[in-house]
Amino acid sequence: GQSAAAIIAGMIERGDVRTEDQVDTPARPDPNAPLAPHYPDSLFSAGVTGSVIAEFVIEADGRLLPETLEIVAATHPMFAESTRRALLATRFLPATLRGQRVAQAVQLPIRFTLPREQAEAK
């Protein structure tokens, strides 16, 4: 099978999918159901912070196309898995272009940070 990046590149090349700079309003998580990846307990307890960069396509109906989901970078595999699960469960508002809903390739950075009081206790 093709990699997620290759699938996205092909979709963009064919014009099936727009990039963020080609839309009027970018795709984004539905504010009524915000993206909330679970902070892995063991990393939280250990005071480990981190980040993930995910790439994927949001269809014109707001669905994430699962075969396009790729974790491009992650500071820890547990952050990557938590992000993957959260993204697959998240509802999105699709991108719009000239008033029409369109599919969009998204690159989304996600940060895992500790509440200030826990960070200071370390």
C-alpha cells in the first residue's frame, strides 16, 4: 500500500484536496467536540512533556480520511498513539472555498504540556 503522505500528495496533485493556503476557511476540530488527546498516565506522572505533528485529510463532510492519517513527528510513541486515537474520534468542520465545503490536507501540531503547578513540583 501507499504511504499516507503519498496518498495525500496524489489527492492534492489531482485537485481532489486543497492545502490550507488554497482555502478561505481551513478545516478545524468542531468547537463543540474539541480535540482532546489523552495524556498518557505514565508520561504525565513522570512529568514528560512533548509534541506530535499529524497530517491527514478532512473530507468536505468533515470526516477524517483514516488512510491519510500519518504521525509525521512525535517526541514519544505514546503521544503519537494517543493523538492518532483522538484524531480518529474527533469531528471536524470542513474547509470552505468560495462558500463551498472542500476537502483539505491538514498538518496539525499538538502539544502535551503539564499544568504549571505540576511542572513546578518536579
